[in-house]
Amino acid sequence: RIVHVNGEFLPEASASLSIFDRGVLFADAVYEVTAVLDGGLVDFDAHQARLRRSLAELAIDFDPVAAGLIDLHRELIRRNDLQEGLVYLQISRGVADRSFLQPANIRPSVVLFTQAQTLLDAPAAQSGLSVITRPDKRWHRRDIKTTQLLYPSMMKTLANEQGADDVWMVEAGHVTEGSSSNAHIITADGSLVTRPTSEDILHGITRAAVLDYARETGAEVIERPFTVAEAQEAREAFITSATAFVTPVVAVDGVPVGDGRPGPATRRIRAHYIDHSR
Ligand code: PDD
């Protein structure tokens, strides 16, 4: 695989990052994951806009447009002949001696790599996911896409050990999001209910696209927090993310959602999302 580090394209075995990188020492870094379908980027502009926001919130001085990020993405896809999968981008504050005081005037580190992955025919799209719920113990700026992913990674692993596919995190009785996805339900009356954006959740790019589509089709979209019990009583449930697209959730803490199989609305939304992403 060819990767990109700080202005250079090189084989992954030759790529390196300083052990003093603030991304390594403090998770002082932000990232984006953009899906690739048919060799093209899905919704790059929205990812770039969110990246700008994450960088601004952490006062990391990096201009994605001036850096030609879109061209770096495209060149990396070309060099790896990637048809389907993702591009991972990470920007850290840069390299400095370890200090809790964030150093000024250091050069951000830029890393990009590709990962080939089956997205369109992912088995979970057919089978649906079972999720378990756990308290959301992450920090309270989940709207910033930092590389501080230890808790969701622990919870995903725990879910796996318990025979489930993923976790839905819960705060004050309401679902926040999945380990790396936004959470949604379709209630008995057919409304799409999803948590509003705030500092509590990542402002998902896929979430926004799906809500736009649902509204266009005349569906009722209600942005409010929902409980675990509501999810268990829902007609359908699903997650959204750049790489999962729209994936059904068929059980919550062992309780089947609807008839325990992927539902028609989720299938329709997934198909529409994919059509409009290629
Ligand atoms: N994760 N919520 C969290 C906590 C996430 O990590 C993600 C994405 C999302 C969905 O956002 P989007 O639709 O913009 O991908 C929601 C990526 C895919 C990852 O970490 O791999």
C-alpha cells in the first residue's frame, strides 16, 4: 500500500511518524473517514467542512484547501487503485517535546492511508446488527472528531465478547450514538427519530444526508433524544456512518426490534443513499 505522510507518498513500510507527535502522546489530533465507491470519494466536501470545524475547535492551524487535501485523497486512491473502501485522514497538532501546554507554531502532521473494504455488499446490510447498550463515558465534546477513541473501542470489543455486533451508548437514559456511528429509530407511526446535533454526538455526514432524504420524501423527521425502551419498541432501527452507510439494527440488548429482521424503510433509505453516493 502507498500512504501519504507530510507531503510525501511512500510505501507503508517506509512511512513513519515521530514518537513525539502530539497525536501519539495526547490524542491531540483530528481525523476523517471518507468512503470510496467506484474509485470516487463520497461526500468529500461535507467531510472537509467538518474537518475545518474540528481543527478550529482545537485551534490546530491547518487549511485543508490550501493543503490540497482533495487532490491528496484522489492521488492516493489512484496510486492504490482503490475501487471500494475508505480514505483515512489524520491531522495532529504536530511534533514537540511532551508538555501539557499546547505548543504554538508547530507544523501539523498529516497522514492519509487507504483501506480496501467491502461496503456495498457488507453482510450486516442483510443480517442487521445486534447492539448492546452501555453508559456513555466519553468526554463531552463528541462533536469534535478527535482520535481519542479508547472508550468506544473498548465498548465495541466488549459487545463482540458478548456475541453482539456493536454498542449503543446511553447518557441520562437516552441513546447518544454507536461506537462509530449515529443511531436512529423509526417509530410505530413511521416517524424517523434521531438525537439532535449538539456537543453530545458527532455531527454525522451520513446522518445529515439521510435526514435530508427522509424530509424530501415527506417522512416525518423528529430530532429528539430517544430511550433504550423506545428503540426496543420501535418498528425499525438503524445506524449511519461513512463506511456502514445505512445499516439495520435488529436487536437492542437482546430484544428484537420489529420482527427482528431488517425493515423496509431502512432498506429503502440505504438503497437511496447508495444511489446518490456513486
Ligand atoms: N466514524 N458517531 C461517531 C462516534 C463516529 O465515529 C462516526 C463515524 C459517526 C458517523 O459519522 P459519519 O456519517 O460522518 O461517518 C458518528 C468513522 C466512520 C470511523 O471512526 O471510522
